[in-house]
Amino acid sequence: MTSITVVLACMAGLFLTLLQDRYRICTTLAGGAGLFFLARLAAGPIGGLTEDPALSGQLACWAGALLFFVGSLFFHTNNIVQKLFTALLGPCGYVFLELFLPLALGALPFSVAGILGGVLVFLFTLSFYLLLGLCLYRPLRHFCDRDVSGFMVGMCLLLGLLYAACLGKADFLFQGTPAAGRLLLGTLLLGGMVFCFRCVYQAGRFREKTMLEAARRKLMETEAGDFGDMVAAVRAVRMAQKSGEYALDTVYVMLQDGVPEQIPAYIYTTKHSFAATPILASYHENPYINAVIAVKAAYAIQNGVDFQCNASTGQVPLKTAELCILCNELLSRACREVLAYGGEKRLRFTCIPAEDSLRLEAVYTADPPEKPSLSPKGLKGWKLSELLQWFIEDAPEEGDDLKGLENTAETVLLHSGSLSVSRGAQETILQAVLRF
């Protein structure tokens, strides 16, 4: 009853819309049209192998599905299971329509003989494949770059069950009305397949939004830290400017008071006081690294931290950008934790080169982290996922130790080094060693 030409055209449309094309649109459309004509030419001889009309249409449909599947290996980038699933949609849809259309046309309150019946069959077939494509478009597009998954394998098996059910392999479940039972079971399997795809798609979208929101929050935290450093640098420069204006005013007053002999001593004292200004101090011979350390030093000193630095990198084979990132992350982590300390705040940063290595170290006062307790009272604040992670995962607390040092950890790993966090009673040591 269903036209094999219309089914093959719909199958070509499914391959063009559901799968991710590899080439330009003209090439993809030309390839799809060529495969359609080849499939239509092959449908006649293959369908003529049997005198059974139903089996003849199925053979022709499977031949077209095979040709489209082989063509998709060259024209589309999806994994092989996604291509196989798209190829199975054509024959499964064909046998479902062969089961559905006689019952649907017979239920109409008017005669469907002649041209009207052919038009209705065409519209039903086109609408069915169009609806199927619309339901599966977003899920398959969303996971088009995914590798072979168990879910897609399961969906292919589900299509196999749908095909077998439409052919009557499950008629023993419906002894009295096998045709209605086939249609009911086929509809349930088809609806279940679409439902599973939509559920997985919505779950994937939710997880994607969650990850994007987490990345956005992390970016905002990083930017907020940079803005804080910027404010500290501006304040330090303004203080230096005010100190310079005050020094000039003082020299002017000395001249007015007639005590010019005191001016050299005052200038000497003022120069030494300017040298102690953190934003103007010299911490490293490289101006970029010096700027990073100077901004962090100004931020630390303005917050009451006793900051000391001894940094030298020598001739290590590292890019300036990498060195800046290492210094910035170590100092940012140290400043964040030392400011949370309730006692006397101290921070000492050192960078020492060796013959074949470079060691960066930040030593600062900080409270040791509180370890979670599994006492009955402590269990009230736990979640099941956290408990499972505590029991199953290997040392989950190490991830918190390296929080904020992700880029440093990657750089250290590239240079066969080590990154460690040592915590004492009131002191923490961040140490990064890179070997060359």
C-alpha cells in the first residue's frame, strides 16, 4: 500500500536532517539525491525477487537503507551506531505504516478508493516521517559528536523489536485480535523510543546548562579577584602620588621657613620611604612578572598582611606568560587563605631557579581545613552523593587542595614536576617544582 518511492525519499530526508553533514550543502544534497536514485533503481530488481507484495516492499526498503547507510559513512560525521539507527528508521517506519494505514483508512467515514486513497496514503506517509524527524532532530543533533554509547545501541535494539512486533512475532500476546495487538504494541514501542530520546535530550540540556552556569560562576570569581587586585593597585598608586605631593609641599615650606639645609636629609628619607611602597617596589627583573607580584603585594599589604618576596627565574626555558600564571595563581590562593586567618597574617613568596629546575613556593599563615566527621551527629549535614563519593572515590579531598591552581597543575605536569600543598598547625606551604 505504501509507495516505496515516497518511503525512500523520506529516508533520504531523515539522513539529511538527523545526521551531521561533513561537506558543503551542495555536496551533501547532491550525494543524497544520487543515493536516492540508486536506491530507487535497485528497489525494482530486488523487490522482484519475490512475488509477495509485502515482502517485496520490505526487501526494496532494506536495500535503500543499506545504500543510505553506506553513503552516510562518507557524507556524515556521526558515529556508526547513530548512522545505523537512522538507517533502521526507514524499514521500521515502512512496516509500521503497512500495519497502520489499512486500519486508519478503513476507519474513515467515507470511501477512499481510487485517487483519493493514494493521496491519503501519500499524506499519511509524509506526515509520519516528518513527525518522526521532528521528534528526533534535536536529540540526535545534540549528541551528534558523541562516541558510541549504550543508549544508542539500546535504541537500535528497540527498533528491532518494533520491526518484529509489526511483522507479527508477538502475536501470541494477542490471541483474539492480532492486527490490533500489533498496532498497539508497535505504537507503544515507537512512542517509548521517542520518549526515551526526549528524556535523554532534556537531561543533557540540563547538565549542559548546569556546567555553563558553573563555568560562568568560576569566571565571575576569577574576574572579581582581578578587579580586587586592580583596586588595590590604584589605591597604592594614589597613596604614592599623595606622598609625592606631600614631599613637594614639605620642601616648599622648608624653603619658606629658611631652613634649606634640612632639605637633603628630608629628600633622602623620602626616597627610602618611596622604595618601601609595594606597588613601586622591584620584585623581579622581568617587568611582567614584577607587575603580577607588585599587584598581589599591594593587595596583601593593604589588608594587613606582612608580605615578603624573593623571586628570580634565571634562564629557565619557560614563557613569560606561563611564569605570570604560576605566580598569579600561587599568590592568589595564598592571599585568599591568609586573609581568612584570624591571627597574625604573614606571606612569603620565593622563586628559586636551579640548574635543571625551578621551584616556586608560597608560605603563609592559615587555619588547617576541617576534616568531615562521620559521627551520627555529623551525618545530618551530609548528602548521599557526598557519602558515596567519600566511600568510593580515591582521596576526594585532594581536589580541594588544588582548587584555584588548575593551570599551575597543568603546567607542572607538562614539565614533569610536582605540585604539593603542605598544611601545618598554623602554616601552609604551596610548592611547585618544574624540571627541565
